[in-house]
Amino acid sequence: MADLGGISPVTAVWPPSIVDVRIIGKVLDIDNIRFSRDIGRSFSFAGVRFYMFGDTHCTGDNGELLGIVSNNIAVVCQTSTPCFTFYPTLGDTRIVDALIEITEDEEKLWIDNGIRVALWPYGGVLETEPEVGWTWYEKNEIHRHETGNEAVYRGTGIGQVVVHDPDMTADDLDLTPDETVYQGTGIAEVVTTGIARDLYTIRAEGLLFTEDEPRFGGISAIIEDAFIYLFGHHTLGVFLARVPKNVPWVREAYTFWNGVSFIQQLGKAVPVFRDVRDGAVNKSRFFGAARPWTFIGRSESQDNIVVAGRAERLEGPWDLTEICEARGFDDPDSKVYCVYPHHWAFEAADGELLVT
């Protein structure tokens, strides 16, 4: 985790110039639980700050591997100490609860065939109204080979997030999924208990987008007026979709940016920017009030280069520039991925930005 900035007060300039990089430390668990975990994207839901993690290697007291959970969350203790978190639930088995659970059939695929289904919610959770929101997840199958593991992408999913009564069941939740079963993006419903600050997910059947389509929501999902805007990576670049905020599970309700307007034909969509692999789009004054949409992420070339971007409108045009090189903690030569900004940790007016 790094703090990029160091001047106060400042005037936003472009391209940005980094004066100082302060390594704050690793995102740690206050109970000294040292599970290896990736992604590390933050989001706010129901007044609570969370980190979203991907593959988490749960280990015993002696370091033995107990299991791998493909997604989970941790609560940020205080915004003033962004490195410190705790798991909302962790049983005696020392296996963290997944935000999005795999099905019995997916678990059987692992037991019978050694193929692990991983559900990776890179986009975090988007709160679309008080205590109601959605999460999109990428579904992958992890195949084991003698030369290593191979992740086969199957699609990207979505889920509704609501704060609920502890006695509420899945039948009480207002989620009517599209009846059509697709082969790519799925939908799920995530529910929290206000006391434990925990989330659980109800996945709807089917998938919204196939493995050949952009991974909408994987970079960011943003609510603006009556719509949800979703950035998704594809081989040609990052594409932009839009859907009314009240029906994000309906595939037919999505439209796609073609460079001029939003249309229903995904095949005619064009990238809004290129040459980035992961990151996040946020609304912030960090790069100036005239360009309120910002991007921080990693370059496509996997050379540890951190990229910044800004735009007047979500559709662009986007101006991207390389700003620095990221380094691993334990191995400076290791490849860095899952680069995310956390605008809540510092004031934009101070010219400081927290990046993991």
C-alpha cells in the first residue's frame, strides 16, 4: 500500500507529477491472521468500508493450507488506519466465508475432477441506493497441470446487495433474474447483517455475458443518475456498458458505447480506452474539477507501470498517462497486479492518494 503525493495544499495539474511515494505497509488483519489474499479493492456499503479480496489461502497455526476461498471481504477498522482490517466472520475452522458461494455442482466439479471454480469480484460492490447494491463477479475454472494452474474464463456475474433483517430468507428478497440461461456472466444477491457487518450472496441462475464478451463491471461499476455504468476489459481494450439501475440483471436492458451513443448491439461497441489491464474509475477532483472522472490502474503490458487517467465524461475521451512503477514488498522484481486507488483515505485537495 502506497501514498502517492505529499504536498499540501496543491492545485491539480495534468499530467500529474509525483513528489513522494510513501510505503505505508501491507493490508493486515488485526487478529494477526496472515492469510495470503489478492485483489484488495475497497468499497463502501451501508456506511461501512470494506476490502474485497480474491483467492485467499486459509492456513492453520503451523502454516498448513486448509483451503482456498476465491472471494471474501474484510472490514476497514478506521479510515484513518486503512491498513488494518478484520474478517466479519471466521469460524473455528479458520476458513473465511466467501462473499459469493459456489454451488453444489461447482463444488462437485472440484471433488470429482479437480477443477476449482473461482468467482472473482474485481469490481467490488456498488451501493445504488441506501443499503441496496450489486456486485459483479468473474467466473473461472482453475485447471491443474504439471506445469502449473490454468484459469479458464467462463463469464462475469452480478449480485444484489441489501441490508436485511436477520430472520429474512432468500424468498423475502426482491430479485427476479432473467429467465434466460447464458454462458458467461451470472447474477447474485448479496445480503448484510447490520450487527455483524457481514455479507452473504444469493446467486441467480445463468450468466449475463459470455466468455467472448467484455468483463463488464470488472474494472468499475458506477451509478450516475438513473443508470449504472460498467467498465469491462476485453482483448481490444476497455468497453463501457450502461443499464437502468433498477434492472441490472436483465441482459436485454444493457446498452453499449459505440463512440457516439449507447446502442443495443454489443458487436458494434468500441473501447473507451486501451492499454490497461486492471484498476478503477472514480469520481474525484484529484485531477481537477473540469475532469471529474479519474482512473488509476495497471498497464496492459504487465511491466508494473501504474497508469492514471481523467475524463470530462464517462464515455471519454480519456487521457491516460504513466505515472510511476510499482514494486512488490518481498520481491522487488515480482510482477504487480490488482492496482487500485482508495480515494476515501486522504483528501484530494491535499494532493494525496492511497493506492494498493
